[in-house]
Amino acid sequence: MPKITTQLPSHKTLFILLFSCLILRLISLSLYPLMDTTEARYGEMARIMFETGNWITPMFDYNVPFWGKPPIFTWLSGLGFELFGVNEFAARVPHLIVGLGIIWLVYSLAKDHFQSSVLGVFAASILASTISFIILSGAVMTDTALTFSICLSMISFWQAWNNRGKIWGYLFFVGLALGMLSKGPLAIVLIGISLTIWLLPNGRWKKLWSALPWEYGTLIFLVISVPWYAIAEYKTPGFLDYFIVGEHIKRFIVSGWQGDLYGTAHERTRGTIWLYAFLAMLPWSPLLILQWIRTIKDNKDVEQSTDGFGSFLMLWMLSPMLLFSFSGNILASYVMPALPASALLIAYLQGKKPLPSWFYKIGFITPILLIVLFSALHFDLVPKRSEDKILAVWKQQPEATQSDLFYLHKRPFSAQYYSSGKAKQRAADTNSWLTTQKAPFFIVQAKKDATTYPNWQCVQKGQTDKEILLYCHKK
């Protein structure tokens, strides 16, 4: 162990890297708006949940149930709204806290396995300085909760397998249940891929029954996960068919699946997930590849460890890529469950063939990039897909509370969020709605849009680079 730790940056340097990434991300949470489409969509669903008090079914819009995901993401942001009011910080900070939980789990496993607090902090700092991890952990998305669930199950499995205490066996099933409430059966599939392939060699599977408390563990899993699914189906019949069959079978095997009720499928060339993985693991992916090549050249591949820890980490890391290689509907964030394993694998490979400490100072690229990125967003140096500015002008108008608010052509999710659900969409064919309109209204439309509103007097009240805000009242 001394050989490994002497090749690492100092404990102080690792702490500086870890906490600089975490503190910068915490500060950034309120510096830029919720942006379309993902953050604003999920943030608005959490806002509706908070406003209506319906904590069972996430709502795509008022009275429109969202069947695409389980509710943990809305519970998290909804809890933030309860504690801090409806704002960007409140929407994001619960997700960042979950990210901190993932970092703690990684630290705990590395510390226990390598019997070194330095290597624990090393693995934690690697994860925190993985650019995609630290950004996604502070975003209103489903992936952070899913990653925590998988991380909890995988680490608990390893600890239970190595007789570190009965509690770990129960926590394995808690992780599975939380995964079901985070993103559904996908969590079990990803964990299943990793463990099935790892258990097959060397007769490991023979120990499986005794390693985990299957009877009580299964009961824990069912008690935590099943009630919400049953109540959700009772509240909005059809949920299970759409979520299980549509989201987990058709979305996976049908490229460009057209059954999505809430948006468009993310059609990509099959195999793109591997490119996403390389990008998601930056700045550490080149170093991880280098270390793996070095161990192969020395005939020390990851399976040669006596306890199988290296192959355990490798399969945990690869499982999202193995699964989504066959899917045409993917996002870059689908790699996130692999990132804790990649950080642990870097720590493991450092033990196999240490690199000089200066290699790992590449991690300080991340806090620098965070400063640049969030400064650019805060000071409007880069374009943002959000309606916060135009709606800030709308809120200042004395007529805002007594008038309708419309968006011509398309209403972005951020318009729903920043108008507290008041913004409605209107068609370009004004004959379809204008003749029945009674109340004065504000309407947001593109600057280049030449649509007029006969028999209404409209005055421009504000503008952004691409949009104008009009206030219209009867002549």
C-alpha cells in the first residue's frame, strides 16, 4: 500500500480537488435558469407536484399524468421547493445532495477495500472531478438518483460478498427498490448484467444464495417499491402498460420509437453510447485507457486479482454501454451509472501499476472548466434555452395578474415553469382561438413572426434576442 499512496497527490491536494469541485457546483446552482428541455420539464413537473400536493403521479401538465418515469426526481425537487421556495437552487440542491451520497459510497468502498483513507479520498476526488458527473449531479434529472441506487446495490453486494456485515445484504435490496422508484426496471437490468457476467466464472454463483439475505431482502424490496406502482396504476390506469412495455421494451428495441407521449425519441446510431462514455469520463478517460493498456502489456488484466475486484469494477462500469449498444434511443446521461465504477477502477489500476502523482493533477481542469462554464451562463456569454428573461419582464407588468399569457406556435417547458403554469400555447391560426378570447392577454412570439391580432390593440412590452412580448386588449 505505501507504494500506491506515495505515487498519489498529497492528501491536501486531493481534498482541494474534491471540495473545489463540490463548492463550485453548489455555488452555481442558482446562477443560471432551468433550461429546456430536460431540466425545465422535470422542474415544472416537480413544481406542479408541490403546488397541487399530488405526490403520487408526476404531471406533465395540469391533469396530464406523466407515465415516463417513476417519481423520485419530482420528490427530490418538490422537497427542495418545500424547504427553500420555488427557485433554481431549491430544484437542484436535492439532486446534488444525492450526488454527494454517491461520492461518499465510493469513498467508503475504496477506503475499506484498499485499507487506506488516502485512496478513499483519491477515488472520491476522481469521481467529483469527472466533468459530466459533477454537472449532472446538480441538474434536475433522473440519472443522479438512478446512479445512487445502482451504486448502493453494487457496493452493498461487494461488502456482503466479503462478509462485511449483514446490513450490507439488506442495503443491496434497498438499492434495487430505490432504482425501481428512480427509473424503473432499468436499474435491475444494469445491476443484473454486471453481476451475472461476474458470477459465472470460477463458480462464484455457487456462493450467491448464502451471500445475500434473499427472503427478508426480497420483502424489503417489495415493501419499498411495489406500493407506489400499485397506487400509480390505480390513480391513472394505463400507467404500467405504457411504462413497462413502452418505455422498457419498445423504446429500447425500436429506433425512433413513435409511441412517446411526451416528446420525441432520441434516435442515434447504435454504438454511439461508447463515444458518450469516453466523453462522460473526461478528463479521466484517456488515463483510464492508458492504465488498462499498461496492465494488459504486463499480463495483469483486471480478472487476475485474487478476489475478482478488478473485474467486478470493470463489469459494473461497462454494463450501461453493453446494454445501450443495442439501443437507438439514448442520451449522453445514460453513461452516468458507470462513473462511480470508473473512479474506483482508476484507483484499483493505480495499485496494479502506479503512475506518478502529476498525472492526476489533470483533475484540476474540472474546477477551471466549471468556473468558465457557469460564468458564461450567468453573464449571458453563451445562448441559453430558457424563457426566464422574457417572463421576468412579464411578471413586472401591472396587467400580468389580470390577463392571460400565451405562447404562439410552441410553449417551451421553461415558459411553464417561469410562469408558474400560467403560460398556454396558441396556434398561429388566430381564427381558431382569437374569436372566443375575452380577457386581455400577453403573447410571446418570435421577432420575425408577422402574426397580427385583428380587433385587438397590441403593444410591445419587452423583448429578447429572438422573442417579443406583446400585451393585447380589445379596441
